[in-house]
Amino acid sequence: MKKIFILFSLVFLFLIIFIAVNNKEIYTLKLQNTNNNEQLYINTSYEENYQRTIKLDLNTSREKVLLKKNYDDYPTSTYFEESNDIYFPGKVKNGTQQLLQKNASENRINVLTKDLNYVDFLKLNKKEKTIYIRTLVKKDDRNFHLATFDIKTGDVYIWNDKENDYSVVTFDFSPFQKNLLVVTKSIKEEFDNISNANKNNISPTAPTHTFSIYNESGTFQKEELRLNSFVKTVSLSSDGESFLLNFKDKLEDTSKIGLYSKSKKKIDLLLEDTTDLLNIREPIFNFKNNGFYFIADDTSNTAKAYFFNLEDKTIKEIWSKKNEQPISLYLIK
């Protein structure tokens, strides 16, 4: 009986140690493919001077190259499957960066805008045949605006065109809720923070980042959150009840991915840099809201695309390629 008790005690102690060790990490890393019917779009860079846009079938791991071109700037795009057109920013003859369009089965590239100074991030509203773009409107502008491009008419509408301080940091569009989450910051506050940091030889603090909801036509609805952190990207859940954000509290801090719940009014930390995954970035919700895709660098400083399962806290590698780096990700919602 005494031997049985000792054996039971040892087993119980082993289980406690096992549970404690396995709860040190936020997640478990599983490097394998995931079964999913979603189509993930990956903007990549390779050979230093080129970029590609790849349509990845997550169920079969088959790739379709939609765009291959010289590397102009941060690779980003959006794809309108109905017409097989891919939209992306690119430099034109006068040195500005405009919104361009190319049919995925043709070679010709069309310049869609001409009066903007710089275009980068894009989101598609396929039902309304509208593309949301982040843009520096004029040559001397310091703050980014949101604008809409009407695919049918070619018209461009600049949101809050009289604003000259608050700048759009990033945004996301939800066709399910028919609204946008827009993150802005004050250029003046940012400049003051940098000046103070230089004066005192310290790291600059982040300007206040304001998270606001707009309807799909550009009308302000409400403010959701104010955060004094450096925010890179956001992603809205399909039910509209939460959003992901990629941020750093300080410039020298590790990169984090958090989940903001509108009902709780708080951010829960989901993921941050570890020895296995570095510079985590670009989180985007999947359609079921039970996980998200993101990019991170591994221990060999190679960028790969992953999927984080919110239900069991596991991570699966879903895409990587030798000598090619994923830069940004999106789904067509």
C-alpha cells in the first residue's frame, strides 16, 4: 500500500511539473499546414528588386501568382475576383505613387489616379465596387488621409480633406458591418514627442492613437479607444465585436498582438515576440473569428506566414519560401 501511495505521489508531482512547464508559453508552436477553404493573399518581396502577389488556397496549398513587378515601395494590393483585376500602388513617370490596376491574365498596367501624391494601403469593398486607399494628397502634406476610389466611375473622394494635423495610421474595412475602423494620430503631438526625446536624449513616447468607427461612406460614427502606443495594423472581426491590433508600447519593446473587446473595453494580449518568433506583425482575422493569420521571423531571420488558433492557442506555419519574404496579408471579405 505504501509503494502504491509513493507511486501515485510521483505521478501526481510529474503532472504538476508538466502543466507548469507547458503554461510558461502563451502558445504551442506546430509547424504544419492547416486545412481551410479560405483564400489568403500574400504580398511578397524576392531577389531584392521584385515583388509578387500570391493567391494561396489554404486547403490545397496551391499558389496562383496574380502580380509580379519591380519593387517600388511597401508591397500591398487588393484583388477583385469578379473581374480578375488586381489593384496596387506604384510609381509613375512624374515620381508620384498612384493607384494602378492590372488584369491578372494580361500584361497591361493602367494608372487609375493622377492627382494624388502618394498611395499605399488598400482595402476593397467589392459589393459597392469601391477601393479605400490611404494617401498623402499633396506633395507637401505631412498627414495621411483616407480616400475612396470608385471602380465604376474612376472618381476619387478624399475624406476630411480640410484636416491638416490628424493622420491616418492604418485602417480596416468590414463588409459584414459595413464600416471601417480607422486609427489616427496627431502629427503635432508626434513632432513634440520627438523633439522632447531628442532634447532629453530619451526614447520618444507614442502619440495618442485614436481608434474610430466610420460607415462605408466616410461618416464618423463613434470613438472606440485611445491608446498611447505605437500601432502598426488592425483587423476587424466579422461580428464587429472586437479587433486585433499589432503594437509596441515603446519603440524598443517587443512587438505584440492584442485583442480589443468592445464589450469589455480592454485589450487582452494574445501574442508577443519570443525566441522562436520575432517581429510578429500583420494580424488578420479569419472569417470564423476563431483565429488569425500573421507574419513573423524565425530564428534564422526568415519571414514566414502563420495561423494562430484562438481556441487551443496553437500556431501553425502556413507559408514560407526560400529567398522570398511575405510582407503583407489579406483576405477578400
